[in-house]
Amino acid sequence: MFDNKEKTNIESLGEFGLIDYLTKNIKISQKSTVKGVGDDAAVLDFDGKKTLVSTDMLLEGIHFDLAYTPLKHLGYKAIQVNLSDIYAMNGIASQVTVSIGISSKFPLEAVEELYEGIYLACEKYNVDLVGGDTSSSKQGLVISVTSIGYADEKDVVYRSGAEEGDLICVSGDLGGAYTGLQLLEREKLVYLENPNIQPDLEGKDYIVERQLKPEARRDIIELLKSIEVKPTAMIDVSDGLASEILHICKQSNKGCNLYEDKIPLDPMTYETAREFNLDPTVCALSGGEDYELLFTVKQADYDKIKFKMDITIIGYITEPSAGCNLITKSGNLHPLKAQGWNAFKPAS
Amino acid sequence: MFDNKEKTNIESLGEFGLIDYLTKNIKISQKSTVKGVGDDAAVLDFDGKKTLVSTDMLLEGIHFDLAYTPLKHLGYKAIQVNLSDIYAMNGIASQVTVSIGISSKFPLEAVEELYEGIYLACEKYNVDLVGGDTSSSKQGLVISVTSIGYADEKDVVYRSGAEEGDLICVSGDLGGAYTGLQLLEREKLVYLENPNIQPDLEGKDYIVERQLKPEARRDIIELLKSIEVKPTAMIDVSDGLASEILHICKQSNKGCNLYEDKIPLDPMTYETAREFNLDPTVCALSGGEDYELLFTVKQADYDKIKFKMDITIIGYITEPSAGCNLITKSGNLHPLKAQGWNAFKPAS
């Protein structure tokens, strides 16, 4: 993928040189960041608030394919995926640490591109990069991100707070990241068969972007705060709607009914799923990587959210003995199963 | 290395099954841990103290070799390496997150062994495991640890606080981890040539343990607190004494004189270095992985530390224009160079 001519080999910089190079333009914007990169540990001060910590690891060949993932997008996504977990606690993300393992043969320009995406995400979401580790890897690119955030005790939302009768809501639309991935995988195969054929992604920008450049839904957290709705339970959609609602129901010890015809799908997702002979509903239920927020609210909050463009009510919480069900378009009731993305059984 | 007969394949558990399995016995011991594993993020409460965050990534083939690293030791070391950074800020470590990438063909029993070491370290150092990520890896074992700790503002020690005339101190002894590694590498080669020959590590327990099972120096932090000595600057020795003192001098904008004959070496380190035709001083200066604490104290504190068995005074801080020097046993002055371990130029 990279043309190594006239590129700077990172081996020549060494670890400290590389870290200096990559962190020289860091700007600190968070009041809670007392000391960022450059000592044994970052020093943070949350002034009486609850601290939130989340971590994710992205591995080449498992979570991303450099054949069709621009490094800048990858850096951006690595941060988003992590911030999404902080927002899913109804918190505000404030700091991240980033550790990368890269082949020493990787050109410096490629590492820079990766960090451009990382810095872009940090800037846009107003988080400080406060630490990390940079190491050679014999095993492809590895990115590990830990995000730190905060919330007032009264604001923290767990997965376990859903009550019977609560409305199940989801932000944005689902299944797009998965259908985008199908497209990218198809075009990769076409390219491998004939490198002269240009990828045909025309008119598919939205779902390709859903896959390559997801946005964590900080805006939804802000929206809910502004209309004074505190979810009773919340989780982000990383493994697919089915898997996530099952997490909420399991941890809240409740059941649920989801309505298939309420699940928000973008027309492009629908159309592309059909092209691939996939059931669009299954793409939403089991596709994953949409990084939308799935949450439950009290029925009393219905009026506050019913006309919010970017929030869809897709079902309600039931007593645990009723189980977790999907009510299909034809009115049948199907038990939900977590067939979500399994990190130990990569789809491709 | 592993006999796969009668072992449980982790693929059969899936990601959530594996996480449940590995975290089912977690005990929370820290008051600051409000919510640990099991939601989108951990929730911590530091009650007005400064929060410390540090992260490290360990990659198979770069940082460890499974040919001679028992998985339990590896898990233990992965935690120690990270806690060491929190202690180097004069803080108390309280939580860790652990992300691992492992081949899906790895037997469950092997993952369990790794976590046994992780849990053992957490228990011994009184830290809570509060989150993580578990993923398949196509490319060998990857471990990423983030540790979180706390300190009162007045107690935090940075690398940048050294003043002219301060005494340079180091805990324990140096060079052992590196000579231990040489031994392990030699025995690996012997074994590869003739698998019937048993490794000959007799009488070398100490340095082998220094390499495979380092201990972060929480005890030194506690000792310094008990004798009311606050270091002016501190760093942990992960890359070798030379590299670390240069970090302190650079960030404090000072110089230093280190005395070769003061550098603490265990007799076994000395003897083994000689066996390998290595200069024992170079092993201490550039070997790394000793995870001792290197710190500077005011001269006024001399009486408090001079008889502490586990602390050695090895030099003093000078004005920056004097440079960073090693005074050799023969009285010559050599400029110190960071030839420490370079993650992009693996020694073996």
C-alpha cells in the first residue's frame, strides 16, 4: 500500500525520537489535564467528579484491513470507538492514551497519517492525548486506546438501570457500517483479481463512511441533557443491536420487545443489503460497528423525545420472564439472539 | 509450547464468554472503584486527589518470547511494568485495565494462566482490574495495560524537578534483568539445537527472576513516605540507567555526575555479565527492564537515606553546562549516552 521511496524509516528515529515527533504539536485543552505526555504517567484532576475509563484494542487483520482503510481514517476511528464507551455512560470524554505497535519498516509518513486522524478526532471531540506507548511490532499494526472521562455521580448511566415499561431508543440508523464493510470487501476482491479496475463505491459514500469514519454520539448526550432526559440504561452499538439490547436486559434483569419495522435503516443501507442478498434487519441486529447509542427512558419522558429527529423509539422493556423478542413486520415474535460480531470468529 | 490435547479452545466460548470466564472471580478492593468490569466504562472516584494514568503495550517477539516466558509470569510482569510508572510519580496505583489480543487457537487454559499472573499481581499490589478488551489476534500475543493511580497534589513527583546539588539515588540493583535475559536467550539456543538438553539456569534464580518476574517498587514509595523524604524528581528504570538519568536531566534542564563504582550490582549480575564477556556497568546503564526507581533528593535529606539498605546514592545533579557524565572507576569522565533498549531495534 505504501510507496517506500523517499520516505523516512522510523527505525532511524528510535522510540523516543518517534514519540517526540508525534507529540510535539499536542495542545492541552482540558482543565482536568494537569500533566500530559512526557512523564511516567499523566496527571489528571477531576475535582470531585466520577472518573470513567474505557479501553479497546484494534488489530490489523481482525478489526481493520489496510487494503481499504486509509490510515488517517483508522486513527480517527480508533479514538471514536473508545469515546463512544464514555458517552454510553452519559459522561464527557476528556483524555485518551494511545499505544501503537508498528513494523519498524513502516515509513514515518504513514505513522504521521495515522496520528493525523488521532489528533483530528481528539480536537473535534475536545479530548487531550495524555500518554501512550510506541513500539515495534512483528505482527502488523496494533492500536490500543484508553479513554478517560467524567460525570457527576447523579448523571452516570449504567447498563443495569432499565425498568419494566421503559421505552427503548436508538440514535441515528443501524446496519450501515456492516453493509459498508461488505462493499469494501467486495471491491477489494475485484481489485485483487484485476488491479486495473478502480473501486466502484459511487453513491455509497454514506455507508462507506459509516464503516471507515464513525462518529461517537456526543451530540446525543448533549441533546438528552438539554431536554432533561436521563436514560435509565445505555450502551453503545458496537456489536449489533441484538447483542447490545441483550446486555441491557441481562444486566437489568428484564425482557424486551423490539419492533422490526421501527429499527432505523438508511435507504442506502437497505438497498445495499438487498444487493448483497442480506436481510437489512439482520444487518442492524448483528452487523455492529454503528457506534450509535442504545438507551432506555421512562415513559414519562416520551413527550420530550418523540419528535427528536435523531432518536427512534424501537420497543419497550418487559418483565424478565417474557424474554427478549423481536416482533417482526408480519407480527410474529422471535427470540433475539446475540449473533453479533464475534472477535474470535472473524467474518472474513 | 502448548499441548493442545484435552484443552478448551477459546473460539468455543466467544468474546463475551471468555470475558465472563476471566472476570468472574474479580474482587474489588479499592474504595475509588465505583464500578469495575461489566459496563461501557469503569467508574472511579478519587475524592479530590490527582489521578495518574499510564499505559504500556507488550508484543510477542518484541517484548517477550514465549519459548522461555511462562504465561503466568508474563501476566504478572505486564502489570508490574505498568504499576512501576505510577510509583515513579510517587503515587499509589489503584486500578488497571488489560486488553489482550490472542490467537483464537490459544487454549483457554493458557489464557487462564496469563490471567492468573495478572490477578496475582493485582492482588499483591492491591489494585482492581476494572476493564479491558479481549480480541482475536492473527499475529501473536499482544497485551496492553493501562494503570490508574492517585496522589495528593503536593506529593506528585515529576521528572523535571531535579535541582543542582541534589543527590541521585537508585533502589535495589541494576543490570540483573538484562543479564537474566542473556542467560535465557543462550539456553533457548541450546535447546533449539538439542531439545534433549535441559536448560542450565542453576544458581541463577535471582537474575532470571529479575527478567521474568520483576517487582514494581511500591515499597520504596512507602519507605520514602515513612521517612518523610519527597524526591525532587523520579523515573522508573525501564530502559537502562543512562537513558533514565538523561530523561531527568533533560526535563530538569540540569547535568549530572554518576559514579561507576557506586552503581549497585548484584554479585550474580556481575559474574554472569563476565561469563558473557559483557561489561557489568554497561548492563546497568543500558540493559533496562530492572524496574527500580531512580530519583533525586535534596542534600538535606542525606541523613535520612544514607543507611537505607535498599537505596544507593550514585551521584549528584550539576548545572546543565557540565553535561551528563559517568565518572569511571579509574577516575575518567565519560559523557553518558542513551544506548538503552530501543523498541525499534530489538536486540535479538
